[in-house]
Amino acid sequence: MALALSACGSDDDSPAKGEDKSASADTGDRPSASPTPPSSSTAGADRPEVELPSDLKLTFEGAETGHPVKDAVLADNAERMRAVDAAIAGTDPEGKALGFYNTGKALEAAVSWVGEFERANATVTGQVRYFDHEVELRDKTTAVLTFCADESKGFSKDKKTGKVAKTPVTKNSYVQYNTSLDKNADGVWQTSQILSTRGAAQCQP
């Protein structure tokens, strides 16, 4: 069974069904099946350190635009994506970063997706590249961010055996994300909604 690095917006996206799935794209369409991590409202502006295992590398292309607000959105989004993988990989077992960089439906989705990997006793390995970031500032505290992910070198791995579920590269190795972010009182751009589309034409090489 190969877990996808991302869930693609359906309650049918359950790894237990043995479908090919990919480990970073979750969506706000499913309720949380696990306890909700502490709200970031109590976390303050002191951002948690997000660590990833040595066999997992995330690359964020075009992470700086020269616009300070847009760059802040991109930076917090990058930490959000890293936080999901850190929770899956066990380097953030309490999910502190999840609750810091997510809120609302995005938080529920992230917690649920991490739970899918826990139940499958799986983690993530390899390389994932994020690119083609586009930030639209709606006002001082809300933004929309779209971007693509290249998961052709990212895979799920069985925690017990260490076996990597390598899958062939297809159009579904590329995912488009459409996210909404809200700036909280501590100045953190939290992802509040996230939708991922596997095989999106806009993200194909």
C-alpha cells in the first residue's frame, strides 16, 4: 500500500483503502478524527522550531518576492507545510506547530491527515519541491496563496519495516494547492482553509 503525500479533497481519501496517495497535501473537507492541538492564540509570537528527519527534504522555490507582507505569508506557509510532515514523521509528536500555523478547517484537516498516517504506521521520506507560489493580499489580515508541489521524489515509508513505497512518476505526482490564510493577533499567518488538486494541469512539468 502506498500512502499519498497529500489528501485530495474527499472523505474517500483514506489510506486504509490501499489507494495510491501522496504526505503533505491535506484538505479542509474532512472533520478531525483526533484531539485538536492547542490554539496558537496561547502560543504567542515565539514560533516553534520545526525539525524534519534527515531523510526528508522540502524545497520552497520563489520563497521571497521582495514584498514584506507577501514574504511573511510565504514564510509561514512554508512552516505550515513542514509542520504537517514533522507531525507525521514524529519529530513534533505533540503537534505544537500544527496548532501554531493552522486554524479552523485547515487545522482539522491537518490533524486528521496526520492520524491517517498514524493508523497506517507510516511516515514520509524523500524530497518534495514546492513552486509557482502566487500570493494575493485581500486586506491587512487575509490572503490567498496558490502553489504547486512536485511529489515525484517523495514517498511514504513503513515505520516498522522501513520499506519505502516507491511509486512511478505520473501526472498525479504533481499537486496544486489553493489556500486561505488569516493573520492572527500575534502576527502569524495561519492557514485557515486548504484545498489540494492532484494531477492539476497548471503544475505539470
